[in-house]
Amino acid sequence: MPTRHEEIADELRRAIDREEYTVGSRLPAETELAARYAVSRGTVRQAVAALTAEGLIGSRQGARHVVLASRRSQSFAELRSFAQWAAAMGREASGHVAAQGYRAATAQDAARLQLPEGTPVLHVLRVRGLDGEPVLVERTVYADWISPAVEEIGPDAPSVTQLLFANKGLVFAYGEHVIDAVAASAQDAELLGIRRTSPLLRVRRVTTTREGRPVEWSDDRYRSDAVSFSVHNSIGNNALARKTAE
């Protein structure tokens, strides 16, 4: 169970996520926050220290804390899992499988999944939604050793990542993301309810286990009016974060 200062830190993170406090603005004084949350100033200082350590806020001696980033850095799980990211943002994620089947691994599949070309691999076409609105088309190819476990998951499961962990103990540990822009294909347009050739944000990713064994590779296409990615730079940290579009 989280402590009171952890709860306060989380509430302040969400307020920054919602841009109630924008970059460059100041947080309320410690006395004001202590009164708002009915806690001691020491508890507030602990919450503020957590946000400072994350690079969300900064301060000078004797001055109120200033917001440095408009979005918090996301955990690997949130960046890897659409459903976990949505939950962290206070949004409801949905998903359904539009098509699924085995195909022989192409040269591209074989290179990314480190398998012999021609190995049967599972292709899944999945549509993801935020609060009931379709925003993402995922075209995922799963390695042969995990494909049977993916097949067991229902077509409307909101989080494949969480179910693979719960059912098989699989932990996604490393990922590489390549981001660019593409025009919506006829299939993209139909699945997302947009016009053909509309701009989409494409994220191609390969995810592996802790041992470096490839689990999947995917071509994810987001509606550009729904989701964007940001990078926060500092001397000690460079973090990629997914966020809802402005």
C-alpha cells in the first residue's frame, strides 16, 4: 500500500500530466500543499523530493518549485504496453483482433526475430482504442516459441503484455523503437475510420526478453490527432514518452 507522500507525489504527477501545472510554472508553496492534503510539511517535502529526483520539477534555494517537464518519463512497461500506458494516463484502453494467422517467416521476420527463414510465425492485426475511439493499428509478428501462448488470448483482451506475464511469466525487458510518418493505407483508413492517405505516426519496434531473445516485432500506426511522442532532455536523462496529441 502506498504511503501518504507517495500518494501525494502521484497526484502531483497526474496534475502535471494534465498540464494543470505547465512547464515553467511554479507549484504551490509547501504550506499550501500541506493544507490541501492535510499533512505535515515534511510529508510534502518527501513527495516533492520524489518529483525532483524524476526530473519533473526543480528549485533554487528559497524559491518555490518550478515544473521542468510537461509529461513524466514513462516506465518501460507503460511505453511497451498500450493498455498500461492508457491506465497510467487515466484513460480506458480497448483492443480487438481484426485478423490472425500463421505465415512462413520472411527474410525481414527472420532477421528481426532471429529465426530461420520459413519458420511459421503468428501474424496478428489488432486495433487499439482510447475511451472507445480507435487510435492505433498494430501489425505484430510473434516468434514461433511464444505464438501458441498468444493464440490462447481472447481477441478482445485489452493487454496482451499483462496476460503473457500472468499466464506464462513472460517479461518484456528490452525494446528498440523507430519512429517515422506514413500515409494511411486503405486498410488503415477502414480500421481507424479516417481518410486514406491521412498522416499516421508509425512506430516499428522489436522487443526481447532479459536474455535478449526476440519475442515480437511490430509495425504500429497511430492516428496523428490522438497520440504523439516526446523526448525530454537533461544532462542526466533522455527519456522517450508517449502522450495524447495536443
